[in-house]
Amino acid sequence: MNEHDFRSMRRNYGKSELVETQISPNPFDQFSHWFKEAKASGILEPNAMSLATASKSGHPRNRIVLLKEINATGLVFFTNYLSQKGQDLEENPYASALFFWDKEERQVRFDGKVEKISREESEAYFLSRPFESQIGAHASIQSSTIPNREFVESKYEDMKEKYSGQIVPIPDYWGGYILIPEVIEFWQGRSSRLHDRIEYKKSNNQWTINRLSP
Ligand SMILES: Cc1cc2nc3c(=O)[nH]c(=O)nc-3n(C[C@H](O)[C@H](O)[C@H](O)COP(=O)(O)O)c2cc1C
């Protein structure tokens, strides 16, 4: 593995800065501002976030999910409620979501509690998805062990036939979650590793802002 020379791989950051006089008092506005810039920079999936969960025993896991909505309450994503992450969230509702936007030399982290969104909201989103994605949700019990690839492909074909020409119903086990953040950190890479870190913390429904040491 040494041929990769990980030790000498490093970049110096200098594209931008994050200073108290320019940030928004509301972290969601700040996120929206940065998201616009991430999107404009040509990042392939700026709404991809790494979602970390932990089981009751404290074993962490993370995976990428797509942010599908952000509102004044939190971040909405969709998944299979029976998946590993769904099981983790059932046991322990705390999670952390991280965006890394390399072209902007930025990361943003949201830590908080996760809740299921309403059935109506999940259904409305499910119905807006392409037919193939809807069928995919019916064909897969996400995170379960399967014997081979053909197993899921043949289930997909069965479901495609079953629902052909019909409105595909939302599976009971599929839907959205909302991560309601308590802490949000914005990180901007700076030179000499003296990065900017601004943390928003919620207490009594107010956001307080602190600078963290890099
Ligand atoms: C770019 C990208 C986007 C993804 N988006 C989602 C998503 O929105 N929802 C989802 O359930 N899985 C998504 N996945 C797959 C997850 O990373 C993961 O494999 C899956 O949800 C099962 O995770 P779990 O076993 O930890 O529950 C995405 C993967 C990638 C790489």
C-alpha cells in the first residue's frame, strides 16, 4: 500500500475565510449561502452527506445519504426504515451529518436528534420519484444479506411487472427522517492549518456562536 504515499499527500488551503463579521446569525441561512456556492462550484453531488449513527451499545457507523430538504427545523433524507441506519436510529435517535465540499475547502457538520417525518410527507416525496427508483425501493430490503445479485435483480423485475402502468404505493418500511440539529459547525480551510471553525449551538431556541480552535 505504500506506493500511494499517503504521508506526502496534503493541500494548503487558501480559497476563502470565515469571519464573525460576515456570517449569518442563523446557521440555516449560513448553510444556504454556502450550499449555493458549493452547487455553483461544480461539485457533483453537493447534497450528499455522510450520516453517522450509533447503536445502543455505542458502535458508530456512517454512510452517504442525499439531503432532500432543509427547512427551519432540520435536514430531511429518505431511506429504508429497516436498514442498518434505521435500526440504529430506532435504538438511539442521535446522529451527525457531514458535508465535505472539497472545491470550496469546506465542511459543515450537523449534530442532533432524528425523527421520522409524517407519512403524508414521505408519500408525497415517494410519488415524485422516478418509476425505477420506486420499484428499487420495493425490490430491496436494504442492508439485509442476500445470496447474490440475481436475487435483487429478479425481485426488481417481479415488482416492475406487478406495478406496471400503476401508481406505485410507498412501501411501509420506506420514508423520511429529519435531523434536528443542536450543534452546527462550519469549517473553512485556511493556510498553515489555521482553519476557521464557527460553531452554532442551540439553547432555549436561540443560536449562540463560538469560534473553535483549529
Ligand atoms: C452518493 C450516494 C447517495 C446515497 N443516497 C442515499 C439515500 O439518500 N438514502 C439511502 O438510504 N441510501 C443512500 N445511499 C446508500 C447508502 O450510502 C447506504 O449504502 C445505504 O443507505 C445502506 O446503509 P446502512 O446499511 O448503513 O443503513 C447513497 C450512497 C451514495 C454513495
